Amino acid sequence: MGLMSILRIVIGVVIGGSILAGLLAAAMRFPSVAMFVMFGTGGGVVLVVAYHGLRTGIIRAKRSRYERSASPFGFWFYILFYSLVGGVVLGYGIYCLFHPELGRK
């Protein structure tokens, strides 16, 4: 590893640490928005997994793979499960946005 590689790593760590510090400072100042972003992103990711499973006809759960044609019960169970969990988590993020006193406790 040359000097440029080490310098590039150090600069990347400093920039990443600065971004993290800025996000934490913003979360302290605006806790309801931070909770909305955190829970909204988490719920959105879970909903995208369910949507992707509907589009492709294949959903993965842990180490298992369920195809719509081969095992319809397992496939639809996980589609509904992921949709419910994603909707609840996303809904909680929206609730935190409209009730800012929740983030201050």
C-alpha cells in the first residue's frame, strides 16, 4: 500500500465521521424528523422487498426461497407478512413526524 492509498483511507474516514456527526447533531435538534427518516426508510425497505417478490414471483425468507407457483402458501404468507411489518414500521415513522413530543421523551 502506498502513501496515496493510506491518505485516501484517512480522508474517507474523516469525511464519513463528519457526515455521521452532522447526522447525529441534526437528530438531536430535530428528533421527530430523524425518527421519521429512520423508521420510514426501514419500513420502505421491507415494503420494497415485498414488492420485488410480487414482481418476480420469488420471495426469500432467511435461507428459504418461495416461488409463487411451487409453494403458494409460503409465498403469500411472506408477501403479506412483509407488507404488514413494512406498513406498521412506515406508519410509526409517519406518526413520529406528526407527534414531535414523542421524540423528545
